[in-house]
Amino acid sequence: MTAQMKYYRIDDDKYIPRRWYLWMPQFDEAGRGEMFDVWRFNDGRRLNIEHPIRISVKPAGVALEFSEALGIPIVHRRVVSLFERLDLLSEVQFIPVEVEGQAEPYFIFNALQIIRCIDDARCEEVFYWRPEDGEPDRVGQYKNVRGLKVDPAKIGDANIFRPWGWDGILIVSERVKLAMMEDGITGTHFVEV
């Protein structure tokens, strides 16, 4: 990819009428529904999940092919098929989940790369943790980023990743955005970064 490539934050489109809402993923060990450590999906690494993961739907509504459950992307098998066709399975891990009321397979979309690419000068505002904030382990890290912009020259040939220091955000290349739109993947909202 060249420095001319565009990149987009991909989000769950909250403005779809009568859409469903997914709740906190839980894993079920020996019949006990337990809360799931959702932060592990922001680490940019392949995970070994040993117990089934279940997601409840409240309120029930129109099922989407791309949704988020507490910030974790949950996708339909059509998204997995699309990434297979695009030959991008090395950049993402698809972890099976059981979504309440759905016979179709769904997956957690786990991005496997974190890239140091935030363009501080082009962002609307960037705040860093300072010593006086009382978090010594976080000094120098991002505290808040508004109007996120990335530097395409730092991204290389990645198509899906999280930005270092602000890893709650999922970013896709223009190639992925266009493919998802052409395939009519429901539930996506893209914002250029």
C-alpha cells in the first residue's frame, strides 16, 4: 500500500432502525455464565479461547452482520468469507460466539496488529498522561484523542489494525471498506481517519 491509501475507523451503525443490541460477551464454564475480559481483544494478538462465548441480545431486533458488544466487533460468517476472499486471514482472528436467537454463525473479530500510526499534528486534539495526573505507569501515553487521524506512511501494507496507544479503535483500509460496502455487509459505519 502506498501513502495515498485511505483508512477508516469502522464502527457499529447505531442509527439503523429497529436494530438489535448485543450485550456483554460471557463465557460459559460448567453452566455458569461469567463475565468475559473484553480488553484482551485490544492487544493485537491471537487468543486461545477454551470455553464457549455467549452473547445475549436486548432488545431483539434486526440482526446485523457487523455489530459491537461492549466495543468488541461481532460479525456474521459473511464477513469471514469476505476476508477469506480478500486473503486477509493473517490480519484477523475469527473466534466463534453463540448469539442469542441466532442459528447462523457469528464470530468475534479480533484484529491481530497494533500499529504506531497516530498523526498527532493532524488530530483535532491529543492529550497525554502527565506526572500530575497520578498515573505514573501511563505518563507519556495517550489520555485522549479527538478527531483521530493516522499517518498512512507508517501503516505499511496493513488492512486491519488498531492504532497504538488508542487501541479501542478498529481501523480498516479503503480496500476493506469498499469490499464490505460492495458485499452489502450490514451494520457498518465508516469515518475516514
